[in-house]
Amino acid sequence: MSISLEDVSILLKIPVTGKLVVVENFARYTEESRLDAIKLVSKLFGVSIEDAEDEVNISKGLTVRKCWLKSRWCPKAGSRNTTYPPVECTAWAYLLYLLSCTLFADKSGSRVSIALLKLLEDLDDVGKYAWGAAALAYLYRHLGSATRVQVSQIVGYLTLLEG
């Protein structure tokens, strides 16, 4: 028995039809995609280009670390931080964190793909994407990879396998 789009729609209550979830420029690591990623992180998270570049360099790829996201947008209880980022920056950080922990989880468990951030750039369009179809495609792609002899882990939204 295989998982269908109908199963995804029923189990997760997220759209399976709509705009395609495609991020062309971030498919491969190139100097151009690295610079685009840095600019996007700086623009959407309201950090300097230098801070964005440092984070992208530390995370070693077109990613940011989950701990970096949490430390910037989830101040610890009792901290004296009285300045809060703009609401939009917080929304982008939260949505990016949420997608990377659920639908598009990866093996690192500690990094978030900036490609997902590109899809979140226009907050009005976020609900128009076929997130369910993308999650199912992502899961099937990684199920195929997990069948290889040298692979010992699997990623994706594994809750769909429990249904």
C-alpha cells in the first residue's frame, strides 16, 4: 500500500494542489547561489550582510543553523532583551523552522535549507503552495535513497508512514 495525495490531504490538512514548490536557484551550491542566499537571509531576517554571510559560512552550505534561528527569535525566559525583531522577520523564521522540522526534515537535524526561505518570501503566497504534494514527493525521494545498502537513515515527514 502506498501513500497518496488524498492521504496527505486527510492526515495533514494541508494543500495538495496549488503553486508548485520549486526553488531553482538553490538547487546547486555555486558562488551565485551562495550570494543570493546571503542576500535573502539578510533581507528577510533583518540582519546585516556580514551576519548573514557569517551564518551561511558557519553552516557550510545553503543553510542556516536551527540554533541560530532560535537564539535570534526565541529569547530565553528572563532575558533582558527588550528589542524584538519585526513581526514579518519572526514569521519567516518560525515558518522556516517549522517546515524544516516537519515536512522537509533532513538528516542533519540541525540545519535549515535557505531554499525554503525563498518560498516564504511573499507571506501572502505561502498558503497557495501545494505543500502536501511537495512533502510527499520529498518523502518518496528519500524513501528511494534509504533503500541503498550504504544508507542507514531516512528523512522526510515520517508521520505519513504511520497512517
